[in-house]
Amino acid sequence: MPTTSDKTVRHWFITGASSGLGRHLTRHVLQRGDRVTATARRPEALADLRAEHGDRLVVETLDLSRQADVEEVVGRTLRAGAVDVVVNNAGYGVLGATEEMTPEQIREQVEVLLLAPMLITRAFLGPMREQGGGRIIQVTSMGGQIALPAGSAYHAGKWGLEGFTESVSGEVADFDVRLTLVEPGGTRTGFVSALHRTEESAAYRDSAVGRMRRQVENADDSVLIGDPARLAAAIYDTTRDPNPPLRLALGPDTYEAVRAALTERLAALEAQRDLAASVAFTR
């Protein structure tokens, strides 16, 4: 049986395919001759790709905050045939202080960024194990390795997905089911302009949160250096790698930011060496 990386035609399942990175990846995969089941909240946005590629593209309407809909779409996809590559890409961000966030904003952010990818991943593990392998791509961001003010719910979802994925990767490696965390930096996908914002409070207006809010409000996608088409190609290429990395840092800003964060974290850990040893039983 051919492995996922060397099959001639593969079947992909991609969430959040109507725009941004998801759309670029869907187009790239179709152009390389594979089949795609693409999910989107606005399926009409994929009409042009459907017309161009015919029945190699199946479009499903899906709101990831609706758990019953997630189960229905995944079940229908699996009944239609084996899936070789799953890409959990859909997402958005909430910008604002944690105090300003409503419980609904927090809940929906975590449902979309963490709970839905967990459930989708879980649903495909058994079929992939039984078919002898598969690939699962989790699109996080450099925000899955670093955290900035005004994005606490977003970072909670992305950091949670990183931990979940690292654990699951160890569970299924023996079955040739491989998981990769893709960590893009600033990319021209319209993500910034689509951010959900809290209602700003006076208390945080002149704080680090307020300064971050002003910075984002004045941001222009054109200054971002990440090319979504090149990201899509890199993701595709890693699914052809027989030994893919657990984490794939894409973007020089990701590399620099994550390297600085890990260096600082390691230095802080080393400074606690003696304290860490001091709480052990002595003999």
C-alpha cells in the first residue's frame, strides 16, 4: 500500500478554505492534481475553483463553533472515501484585554481554535491508522510559541493546540500518522483586518493593551512579509516529506520571535536550577 507521502493522488480535508491561507492551499493542492474536500462558512467564495476543477473539489458549509455540524461534515467526508491529509486551518483572533472579553467571545475563540481541531483530529485518527497512515497539519502561528498583550484567548487556543498536537503525535507515530504544527508569521491574508475586537474600556486605553490596539488599527497588510502562496507550497511540500517536522516555522519574523522567546525561557529555567532541586526529598 502506498504511503501518504508517495501516493499519486491524495484526498485532502481543509478547513477555512474560502479565503486567506486556506484558499491558497486549496488552489495549490488542486493544481498539483490532488482532490480536496474544503470547508467554509461562505462556500460561494470557492465557486471559481469548483468551476475550474470540477468534482476534484467538494465544498462543505461549516461553522466550526457548531459541534454537531463538525461531526456531520467529517462523517460525510469519511463515508465518501479515505482522507490522506487533514489541514486544520480555520481561525480568527479576538483583540482586547481579557477583562473586556465577553464569556461568549472567549468560548467561541477556544471552540474554533482548539476544540474544533481536537475533534476533527480525533475523528480522522482511527481511519488513518486503519488505512496505514496519514498527515494532519495544524495551522497555529508564531502566537502558539509567543504571547502578546491583547490576545490572551487567541494564544490560549494556539498554545493549547500545540500541546495537544505534540501529545497526539507520540500516540500515533507507530501507525505512520504524522502531525505537523505550521507556525506562520505575519502574512498577507487579511487576518488583521478581520480581527474581532472587544469594546475598549477606559482603564486599558493607555496600557500595553491600548498600545497594541492602536498598532493593529494602524496596521497595513502590505507591510507584512509572509506570502500566502509560498506558505501553501511549503505546507504541501512537507506532506511529501517522509519524515516531516513536528513544528514548521514559516517566516523570518516567526524564526526571530520564537528563537528570542525560547532563549529567554531557557535562561529563566537555568536560573531556577538550584531552586528546582531544593524541593526534593533529601536522603
